[in-house]
Amino acid sequence: MSFADKGIKQSGRTKDGKKFFDVKETRLMDILNVPITVVDFETNVKTKQGEGRYCVLFEQNGQRSKFITNCYNLKDVLDQAREAENNGQKIFPVENVIVKRRSLGDGKSAYYFEE
């Protein structure tokens, strides 16, 4: 008899208690200007690029994937959505979300959710 047969399975969380989205990672550049459904996200994720990143779980054409971002604009909107949910408002999933990119010059860009 397996663990699953006994109702025991992976928690879906990392050792530091963060949600773990067991799906392939997609580069943000690969989903620009196309509609996605934002399903969930996790804050303060540590990657080899640094700490404080957000891991966003999304769905596109029936397939779930995730992207990692440190963009203030995206993180700010996600934080506001989480706060609204914490106050009893149902936010997620959010359909037809389009991520756009704005050039800031010097090879830098900012990303934002189209409204």
C-alpha cells in the first residue's frame, strides 16, 4: 500500500512553506501580448537571480505554467489582488490578462498588466 493510498501526498509547498507550482517555467518574454489566466502566485521567492521574486501560476490554452518576476508593477497589482481576496473579495483566477512591456532605455524594460 502506498502513501497515496493512505491519503498522504506531497503538500505542494517548499521546505520554507511557500507554495510550489509543479509546472514548467515560461519566460515572461514568451507570453507578452497574449491573453493568459492568472491562477495564483507566491511572494518572496528566492531564485539564483535574487530574493523577493514572485512566482505566478498561469494558464494558457488549457496548459498551466509559471513565470518568475521581480517587476514592481506586476508585484504591486498582485499584492492588491491578494489584499482584496484577504478582505473577502473573490479575485483569482483572473482571465484575459495581458502582460505588456515598456522600454525604459539603456536595455531596461518594465512590465505591466494591460488594463
